[in-house]
Amino acid sequence: MVGISATATQRRRYLDRYADGFHISARRKQKAEILAETLAALLPDADALELVDFGCADGAVPVLMLHGPLGARIRRATGITLLDYNDLPDKPAHQHQRFLRTIGDLEGSLEHLTLPWGACDAVTATAFFHYCDQPDIPFAHAAKLLKPGGYLLAGMPAPWVLKLRSRGIPGVLPRNGRIRTIVPLDLYRRLAAAFGLVEVSRQAVQWAGTEWTTGLERTLRHAHFPYFGAQHLVVYRKAGEETAPADTADTDFHRLLDGLAGR
Ligand SMILES: C[S@@+](CC[C@H](N)C(=O)[O-])C[C@H]1O[C@@H](n2cnc3c(N)ncnc32)[C@H](O)[C@@H]1O
């Protein structure tokens, strides 16, 4: 795996950054900051960036990015989301003149939507893929949206975290019944590769959790397990036209899953 060109100091910050408790707005602020830092490192010279955010909910993360230091370099951020459990129709979306929220199903066809097909510098997707039954479909959309050389930045919880959250712990952690897919990050790597999205880096990030869990994570990393993390930021790069995916690459998620299980 090739490391992205973030500086050593930036990498240390990802590893050591504490989430600050249960406040969802604070987590989103951290997500926006880390995504913006990563994009700035990946695309140091690009201007007028075209971004799309998958599963944007109320748009807090892209709008925070627009308000942050990268904001002046973003031409437009388009969020795509379902209106569902946490995005009730009467809950207003965050506003910014260069943010556009589009309601759509990323597991369905997006052809009826006006989107910057083939013109995106980056697609972001935090806390999103595990809510899909068919994550191959949003990977296909990302590949179609991105320019060659563009990036998909995916925030992926580790499978053990998703198992815990999906089952819950009585009296401690409420059950999350909306999680649909729990697979190793290596399966996402293979799936993405089938659409010409090459995984270029995978880093532990601390943008969720409580102080004691993030403290424990940090201790474990510093002690013995440098890659241990509850959450990862995975960066995929869209291959250039010269390395388009082979026709034979398997894009069927459930067949890949069966293969993984040795069936
Ligand atoms: C946990 S929220 C994450 C919100 C935001 N990305 C963040 O990191 O804070 C997951 C979002 O994904 C959206 N979502 C789930 N499945 C989707 C689908 N098939 N198409 C579009 N949006 C979807 C949900 O509506 C929800 O807003």
C-alpha cells in the first residue's frame, strides 16, 4: 500500500487526536477537519475543487469543510442523502451558497439527478458504506463521478465496532438496527479495485468515541499495535484511463463476500 503524501506531523495528529465526547456536532467538526487536511495533502495545487459527499445527512460535514481553511478552494460541494431516520424533512439542512443537498438513493440509479459526472476531484463518504445492502452500487457511482486521479475518502468503522454497535450492549450502548453490511476493509479494497478505485492509504482516525475509548485506543497504538483503530479513513484513487479496470474484475459484492467466506 502506498502512503499518501501527508506529513509526519499530520499523521501523528490523526493518530493522537481525541474525540471530545458524545457531541455529534463536534465529531462532525473533526471529520470535516481531517477530510480537509487529507484533501489538501492529496491535491496541494488543485483549485476550484468539485466535491460530492455520500450520505451527507443534514450536510454538516461538507458545510464545515466549506467554512474551513480548504473552503476557498472548493468550487462546489454536492451532498447526496436519503431523508430518513436522522434527516427528518422538517430538519433544515446546513446552508452554504456553494453547498447543494440532493435527495437520492445511492444504492439506486442516479441518472435522473444532475451531478458532476466525471468531473469530481473528490468524493467523501463518512459513516456511510455500512448502511448499504449493496455497497458495490455507491462504489460504482463514485468511480463514475470522479475524474481520473480523483479520490474517494471513506470513513469506515472497523468490523468489530460495527458488530458491537449492531448488537448493542444492554445498559451501555444502544443497538443500531440500521447497520446492513459488516465486512473487512480488505473486501472493500477488492470491491473498489473492481471499479478502478485503488486503495492508497488506510489510517486510524479518532473522530468518534468517548474520551476513555479514544484514550484506550491511543494507548494500544503507542504500546504495540500502530494500526489499531475503531475508525479508519481509507483513501482510494481513481485509476487513470491507461489503467482502467479489467473487464473480468468482479464487481458483484455478494459474490465477493461468498468468495471471502470460502463458499
Ligand atoms: C450516520 S449518517 C452519516 C452522516 C455524515 N456523513 C457524517 O459522517 O456525520 C448516514 C447517512 O447515510 C445516509 N444513507 C444511508 N443509506 C443511503 C443511501 N442508500 N442513499 C443515500 N443516503 C444514504 C443516511 O440517510 C444518513 O444520512
